[in-house]
Amino acid sequence: MPKPDFWKNNKRYYDLKSYWRNLFGCNVHKLQIDAGFSCPNRDGHIATGGCIYCDGRGSKLRQKGELPSVTEQIQSGKKFYKPHASKYVAYFQTFTNTYAPAEKLRSLYDEALAQEDVIGLAIGTRPDCLGPDVITLLSGYAKKYHVWLELGLQSMHDKTLKFINRGHNFQQFLGAVNVCAGRGINLCAHIIVGLPGETDEEILQTAKAIAVLPINGIKIHSLLALEGTALGEMYKNGSIKIMSKDKYVALVTDILEILPAEMVIQRLTADGYRDIFLAPEWAMNKLDVLNSINRELERRDSYQGNNFIK
């Protein structure tokens, strides 16, 4: 399979920067926002422990004390990116950003969209926190703005979701995707490569499932062991092992080949807070991981979508 012409980049996969330049004709950057949300998997609504890999601290802003307003966070973010961006997407990132009454969500989202050169929203959430009123709200925004809804899945296998204490199952994820489909909302799925107990084939099964769903983008994360998390304790006592870089690179390349060429690749690895980082050491060098994935695609003479099957 040759490189698709519409990518207009020098990579072997369709990255978010290229997608936005295709769509808007200019550089677009995400402005990360912590709007003070909690998570039903931490506050007792579903569970109190959260996912086993989550340290529960939230953003660095939250750790410093009272959160700045959405407006203040956007203005600060703009200073960081200028003059490299001309448009922005407000990224509600920390914890579950639809976990509130619809009117509170509207107030926060409206505040973000009122800022100069903010052309849309990216909202990170869980598939079990999308009531009809929230879907109606988001689909309304999608008629006027560029909207991404990022759904944490991590794995399609319920045994894995139970082990990592996600608090939802794959069927709930499918339900969220189906209810959003056709409403103008761009969907991005999050998965983790290297979850304990999963075989290579099970990891690729998750990718294959996502590949045929009405999903527009994906974030692929490496599994990180962090101090203060249940996973971190498992790593320290030797009950789990973290995947090697070579193995991770090979599997991510396999995943890229499975995904359709038009799916936007928003992330290919993960990095965590250095003050609590335990493993894997190779994940600390994000650029090296990305370069290694590119080299593996080149070695195979392959591209995203090379093995996609409808």
C-alpha cells in the first residue's frame, strides 16, 4: 500500500498535526485544561480506588492549589504555543470531563469557546458518563465547532478491564460509540499496550475491534508503573512485568498496520510525572520511542492501514 496522498506529511501514519493542517490550513494546538472534575471510579459512585495505573493527583495545576479559571488556563496555554499556532482546541483533560450536570458542562465549555482563536473542544471522559443530555449538548456544539470526544477504553477484553479496575465493560464502550455515531462528534479511543495478562493477539484484537467502529482517532499508550498506584506496587513486588521497548514498538507498528488509513493517530506512547515514575525507563524518552516506531515502519516498508480489513 502506498502512502495516501491526503496525509500530506513525511510520516508513515496520519498524525493529528497533519489532520488539522488538512482541515483548517494552519497549525492547531490543544490547550490542556483541568476544570476540577472528579471521576466516578474514585469518588465512590463506581469505586474508590480508581484504575490501577492512575495516581489520582490530577494535573500539576491541581497539585499547586486552587485551580485557575478556564479562561486563565487558556490564556496561559496560548503564551506557551505562540507563535507556533494560529488556532486552538480547548482540551478538557483531567479525570472525567463529562461527570457533572449538563448545565455546568455548558458553562465550562462555553467559557472555553468564548476565547479568541479557540475553534473547538476535546473532552476526555469515560464511556459510562455520557447521558442523553450530555450527548445532546456535545452534538449541539459539533454543529458549530470542531469537537473531539475522547473515550477511555484501554482494552476490549472484560477480564482485563476488571483486573485494571476500569469500572465499565466493553459493551458500555460500544454503546457510547453507537449513541455518538452520526452526530458530528469526532470520537477518539484510548488503548494501553502492555496491560498485565494480555497476549499479543489479545492486544491486536482490541485494535481490530476499534478499526471497524465509527471512530475517528486513537491514542495508544504504553503502560507506566507509577509510585503511589496499585500497579506500581505490583511492579515493585515483582508480580507484573513491564513490556520491553522492542516489543512495544513491534506491537504498535502491528496496530498501525491494522487501523484504517484515515484514522487520526493522536498518540503513540505515554509519559508520566518524573517524580513518581518507576518503569519502564525507555518510556522516559518519548522522541526515541516515536523514532523507533518510524524506523520499524520503514524497515517493513509499511504504512498505517497496510493490513486494514473492513
